[in-house]
Amino acid sequence: MPTQSTTERLLASLHSLLSGAMPPGAKVLRNAILPEKVPAAGVVILRDGDPGPPEVWLSPPGYYYEHRAEIEVVVDGTPAARDAAFDALRLTIGTALAADRTLGGLCDYITPEAPEPVLLAIDGNEGLKATVIPVILAYATTDPLL
């Protein structure tokens, strides 16, 4: 009997990949609330997302998912420092995903989508720069709960 579902193994592996790639000082969290204080190097939050409806195979039974997880990126600082930190995190995430598109063979392929950065106004602050990077995890399983 497996100790983790296919989905959990994929998401834990993606979290580990992101954690290992981040520059010093950047926080990598999973399904967390944005911290009150964003470190200068930024915060990355992996959200489990939605597996969506599977494509179902009948013989033998199988389920093919294109699971949409989300990677939130948030940075703080002066506009110039914020833009540089944001770009560094985006580049780090892209490089990490490109280096292991199958998460060590756990999925068929990872496809990130282009982010749409926004500025978030914060009282008494120059604001945060943030984005959500959708990431499609394509994988198959023999049971939607396993």
C-alpha cells in the first residue's frame, strides 16, 4: 500500500525542487498564508491547485490528469530592488522546472505558463510585486484516490 497518493508525491516533489533552487533568504512555502513580513529575497508559495476532470481509459482502467498547480511569487522593497528580486525568482523557477520536466519520472511533463505580474498596494509601503505562475502537471494514475 502506498504511503502517499500520486498527487501528493508530485506536489511534494515540486515543492522540494523549488526549495532546493531558491536563492539564500527566499522562503518557499506550501499552501500557506502570505507572511506579514516578506523577506528581501521574496516568498514563493506552492498552491496544490486543481487536478480537473481526468481523461478516463477503460481497459485497463486509468486516469490521465492535467493538474493545474500554482506558484505564487511575492517580493517587497524599493521599485528597483523589487523588480530585480522578482525577475531573479522567476528565472530561478523557470530554470528549476526546465532542468527536471518530469520530477524525476513522477509525471509525464511539467508546463509552466507565463506569469502576469501585479503591484499590490500596502499601507505605509511602496507595495509588493506579485504573480501567480500556473504550472500544469501531466500524469496518469490507476485510481483517482491513489
